[in-house]
Amino acid sequence: MRALMNLAIEPALRLFEVSVVILTGPTKQAAHRVLKVLADTPKGAIRIVRERYPRSTAHAVLSQAALPEEAWA
């Protein structure tokens, strides 16, 4: 599993799917992406996306799932 995470912001207790529009290049073209983010809260997931993609806009949490117990073992 590959997901964005930053333990300095929030511990990773849930997996969120965040929809985001990323502005690319000098022509301000937009690309729509759905990113997987490990965080504790929806606000924390959006904060991690904003930190990773500073030129992103239109953030929305699409889904969330708790991490299984064996992920911590």
C-alpha cells in the first residue's frame, strides 16, 4: 500500500481517499486526482495533501477506512 502520510502532523490511524484538483505548469492547467492518505482525521488528511501539493485546490474526502490491527504488528 502506498499512501501519503506525515506523522509530524497526525498519527496514521485511518486510510482516507481525498479528491483534489492540482494546478500544473505555468499555463494553470488542472488535473483531478484521487489520493490515498494515512491520517487520524479528515482535516488532517486534507492538511497532508495541502502540504504535499501546495498548488492544489478543491479538496474533498471521498471515503475513510480504519487500518486493520495487523498493520501495526
